Amino acid sequence: MWWLHVALLCVPLLAVYLHIPPPQLSPALNSWRTSGHFFTFRGNHIFYKESVGVVGSSDVLLLLHGFPTSSYDWYKIWDPLTQRFNRVIALDFLGFGFSHKPRPHRYSIFEQASVVETLVAHLGLSEQRINILSHDYGDTVALELLYRSDHNRSGHITINSLCLSNGGIFPETHYPRFLQKVLKDSGFISPVLTRLINFQFFSRGIKDVFGPYTQPTEAEFWDMWTGIRFNDGNLVMDSILQYINQRLKHRERWVGALTSTSTPLHMIYGPLDPVNPHPEFIQLYQKLVQRSTISVLDEHVSHYPQLEDPTGFFNAYLSFVNSF
């Protein structure tokens, strides 16, 4: 029977994979880690990196990364940002990058927003107005933070401005990749699949969300994969991916926060994005979020604009923050 043959094939593959150690950190990734710090959230160690930049400015910028990567997504624009802001802060969400990746665990956008609030309090910035720059998964965390801020929830961050980028904030215009759909909806099979994902499978999948002329190098692919494999992060991907279902369930709360806020808003958008495709996504954004300004980058830029066109991305963000 065909299923028996498949099972017999999977068993040795699984056995081999379980004994493959995670890849070593590259010098660049190791430097990022050693320059960072950790704080504790509900018993879990959360990684963050902070730089003190412009003297005489009190402006603070908080960077929120996307799925399935980490704070290292911001490395290409980190130095320019420190020349504009007094403090630049990025974290690895729970389950990502160098942070703890507990399992079993019910990962949620609500919890990640609480992680961010705890970091801000840890840094003594609870009374500070915070600028937020987010991407992908981080966009939804930012919208939960925006909701809490606008509703004056206890422990909330006071948001000075919010800039989103290429996040699936509208479920109706969001098209998850095939592997994401399989992992989030396959029940007991998902833990097996997460163990079978290897570098080749990962790199083939993620290259599809980069433009044909903006592909990462082999070393950059490895840095992404290494961040995922660190602390066995591949084994929690199915749990984290429940955020897609959470976006649908809580659409009114998060899209409502976006459409009703008086906080300065901006969207930086890579139009070749297959996850949030052009023009469907951006037309809906323009229709629903009329107070927001928008920067559409060059037509070759896809889902990771800060990595694919760091100069264009930085200039677009700089124009926004200098406009108010």
C-alpha cells in the first residue's frame, strides 16, 4: 500500500534529521547576538538589541520583525537608523531568533504585544513616546499595541508614530505560502513536518517571497535558517503560525485600531509581494486607512523590502518621520 511505503521512507529521514545539529552562527550573526542583551518574560529569556545613537535627541524607535525570521532582518538599516534616533531597539519575539522557544506553548499576538510592553518597561521607557517600525508578523503585533495604546490599557506603550511594511493585516488580501497553510492546519502531522524541514526546503520556499533581482545570498539564507534552528525554533513554527487564524478572528479589533487611530501612520510596500499582492492589498489599504501615507518601492521589491531595497526603505521611512 502506498501509505506504508511513504511511512517507511519517512521514518529513516526523521531519524537522520533528529541527529543533525543546528548550524553554527556565522560571524555576522554571532556579532549581532553578542552585541545584544536578554530580559525575562514569564520565565523565558527574550533577546533584544539596543543602540544609543544621536546625542541631544530623545526619539526612540522600536523595530518589530516578521515571520519566520528575527531582529536580524533590520541589520542593513540599523546604522542609518542610529544616526536619526537617540535609541534604536529591536527584539526577537518569543519563539524566534535567539529568544526562548518554549514547547508546547500557545503562541499568540496578544502575548507578543505583552512581550514588547515588558521590554519597554525593562528599559525604563514606559513614559516615553515610542516610534514603531514593523514588518509582516510584526505589523499585527504593532496593531495590538496600537489598540491598547488608543484604549489606554494598563501597561500600554504610548505610540508616537507607526510605520507598517508588507504585513498581512487584511485576511481577505493575505495569501499564506503553501507550507504555512499546511503547518498551521495539519494537526498532529505538523510536529512531524517541522522536524523534516531542512535548509534546502526552507531556502526554496523563502526565495519565492523575494524579488528575482533582490534574492538573498547563500550566506544570508543560512543566517535566516540558523536563526530559526537556534533553540529548535523549527519545532514551534506550527504553533506560531496560528497567528494567521488569529488575524481572521480578531480582524475587527486590529483593523479597527488602524482605521480609527489618530497616530501618524505610514505604509512602506514592496509591490512584488506574493503574500500581500499588488494592487489588491494596497488598494484596500488606501480605501480603509485614508489617514495613512504610503510609499510604494520599486517594482522589483517583494515581501522583505528592508532587505531587498534598504536604501529605498530607509529613505521612505526617513521622509515619514520627518514629516510630523
